[in-house]
Amino acid sequence: MVNQRKNRKSLLALEISFLTLLAWVVLSSLIASQNTTVLAGSGADGPATNEPQIKTQGRFVPPEGRATNSPVVAAPVGTPNACQGFDFEGGAIQGFTVVNVSGTSLWHVTNGLCRAFLTGHSTPYTFYYGQDATCNYNTGARNASNLISPTINLAGIFPPYSVGFNYQLFVESSSSFDTTFVDISTDGGATWNPTPAVNKAGLINDNQWHNKAADISALVGAATTVRLRFRFDSVDNLVNSSTGWHVDDIVVCGQQFNFCIQDDARGDYVQINTVTGAYVTKQCSTGFVSQGTGKVTTNGSSITVTDTTPPNFNTITVNTSSHVGSAAIRVRQGLKIVAYNINDSNTQNNTCVCP
């Protein structure tokens, strides 16, 4: 009986020692976890991303957001707009080129993979910075490359200028790593403006599709062409197991007209493009609208657009020095003619919106 009691006491002591050791291990793990962050990438629809990455505090991918009803076409700045766009449908690269900077070049057109199947852009094709097989940009090393647009002609369109695009971004949150920029060149890509049009701070980094529009008038200045550069750099080989960057429905927009002539008394107006001769006019009292393209004649500071193509017989004049404008609108409609005159003493204070 005495031996049995001794054995029970020995077993109890062993159990207490084991539980004490187990508690110490758990406590040590909890303390260690406070100094590290464990991250698993989000491949979303392809194979699971690479193994979880354990990184120091401050190096992490933000939480995934909730899906939103993003517009399919990027919303440009200002109206009316003359836009040139790229949607990569059918897998066409539409003149875009890729310039590798470091490691594996990852920009490519993908067909519905790695969240490109989701709504919020013109599905299913996008330009994607990532790997289709893993739905991330984890190559085991730093990787960086640039996606560069063809030259976009701005002749005949006017400021304000804007760039817009639909995108999906899921990268490291730190501003120092996984850098994303949209740059502007006005000399065919020979040089790039040091001020980006868009950077990561201006994008939503949550693995969902969104739309971005930015005014680039100050970057374009008086240039007649522009090129875009979508620039991605992982900076290092850490925290690269999230989806990456999709871009689609890229547009560069300007204004279709550079002058608005509006009647001082009635508010009737005409907008003209003094490069192409395009115009649109509205009689506010009736809602009548007409448009066309006329011949442009310049005489000193006076510019005249004349359209004698049936059913139109319209003459529009603006003086760029005195800022005075006028128009004689005559448009045949069946057996009648819509006729009204526009007299504008100051073209600089117009809205081209009926009062």
C-alpha cells in the first residue's frame, strides 16, 4: 500500500512537470508571435499561393476588401471628352510594350486568370503583373518591369487632360516596397516626368477591382503627344505572395472643344474645335441641337468655322485677342429652317450650359 502511494505521487509529479513544460512552450510561442507577422498570399482563383511568409513587423499585405460594383469603363475627368482607350480584348497588346528592369519580367496579357474574371472591367483580358500559375509575383527574387503605352496623339483635343483605368491591386502595404506608379512622358518615352500621375497611395490595395481617374493637365502642358508607363517594382524578394497588379480599360482624355461661344441674352451656345472644325450648338428655348464639322479659316486673331454641308449653313467666329464671339446658325429641317444668332461679348466666362 505504501509503494502504491509513492507510485501515485511520482506519477502526479511527472504530470505536473509535463504540464509546466507545455505551458512554458505555449507562452514562449505567444511571445515570439508578437514580434513577427505571418502572411499567406491570396491567389483567389488559381492554385494556392506559395507558402506563408513570416516577416518582421511593418512588412505585410493589407486585409482583402469586399467586392464593389466598379464601372466597366474608367471614368475620365471633365465633359465632354475626347478619349483614346485600350481594353486588350482578344488578347491584343494594342501597341503596349514591356521593358524589364530586374529579375523575371511579369507584365503580360492574361485571359480571365487570377481575378481577371471578376466584374469591374472589360472581362476577361487584362494586362497583369504576376504569374498565372500561382497568381502572385513571388519569383524568389526581386522583380521589376514597366508596361509602356504606344504614343497617344493629343492633336485636336484640349485640356483638361486625364488618364483613367480600371485596376485590381494586392501587394505589400509599405510605401517602400512593391512600388506602383503611373508615369507620363511627353517626348515619346525618351524621358519621363519625375512627378508620377498616380502612385500606390492613390490606389485601393484590397484585391478588388476599382476605377482610377487623374488629371494630368499639368504634366502634359503644351505637349501634343503622351505615353504612359505602369511601373512595378517588388524592391526585394519578401512578401511577394499576393495577387499583384491588373490594369485594364486605360483611357487618355481631353476636351473635344477649345472654345465656347454663348449668347449674352438667351444662353444659346456653340462649342467649336478650331483645329478640326468640329462643333456642336444648342438653342436653349427649344432644345434644338445640331453638330457638324466645318472649314477652319484663321485671319490674325480671328478664327472662323464655316459649314455649308446640307442641311447646315453655319458660320462661327471667335477672336482670341478680344475674346468676342458670334455665330449664325441655319439648319434645314424638312420644310422649315431653324435659325438663330449667337452674340457673345466675352467668351471667357461661359458655361455652355443653358440657363
